[in-house]
Amino acid sequence: MLENSTEQISQSAGIKYNTVEILKRLDNILFDEIDKKAMTSPRRRMHHDLRTAVTEKGEWEDSSQRMLNVMMKDTVIPIHRHAETSETVIILRGSGDEVTYNEKGVETERVTLRYGSGCPAVQVPRNVYHNFIPHEDGTVIFEAKDRAYDPEQTEQFL
């Protein structure tokens, strides 16, 4: 059996391509690599930046935020909001709760995200206080926002 699924499909169709990996695989091999770093991190989580466009000066050309976040079940993500952007959260492995809060820190909504379930993702509107609470070690979420992370300008903590 061939490791590269594209090559395997091509051969079964009677066509053999000289394959070079172009696609960045977001798979359990990558998740496990990030998971090892999260286990030893004091924050008990580790992100993996998915932006790809860098200028010649080494600065991000891509001003969005696209990242994987791998968390242990004892990870604590502070309650925060994003003043200038909404946030998309998609569960790729494991499970957890996306929780919203009012201005006083009182919980207003809780949605359980579970990989392979009927609800694997949520969209958090801008200016809504929220956090994510993982249920199990090695939980992986994909996060996307309109702007790159800047704690002084894009996030406000409760």
C-alpha cells in the first residue's frame, strides 16, 4: 500500500503520477507532534500557525489568523473577546465546550463540539466574551479570525 493517497488513487485508475507533496497535511501525525509540545507547555496547549505568505523581510503578508490549537483537558483559556473580528472554531479531534459570557462573566451559552458529531463548529461574533474548555487531552481545534493575533489590539480579557 502506498503512503500517498493521491498516488494510490492514480495507480488504481491506471495512471501513475510522479508525486511530490504539495499539500500540507493536517492529520493525526501533525496533531501528535503538536500534542507532545502541548503536554510539556506550562499553558498545557500549543498552537500551530497555518499562515503561509511571508514577505522578503520575514513579516506576515497574510493578515488573517489561521491556526491549530492542541490542548490538554486541564488547559485554561481566559474569557476574552475580539473587538475587531469574529472567530470560527472547528473541532478536528476530541471534544470541548465553546462558552459565551455576558459583560459580568455570567455564562450565557454553551455548545459542545465533538469531532464527527452533528455540531463540529461554531462562529463566535465579534465583541462576544467566550472561551473554549477542552474535555480530553489532545483536543485539536482550528481557529480562524480576520486579523492576526495581537493581544493589545485584538483581544480584551474579562
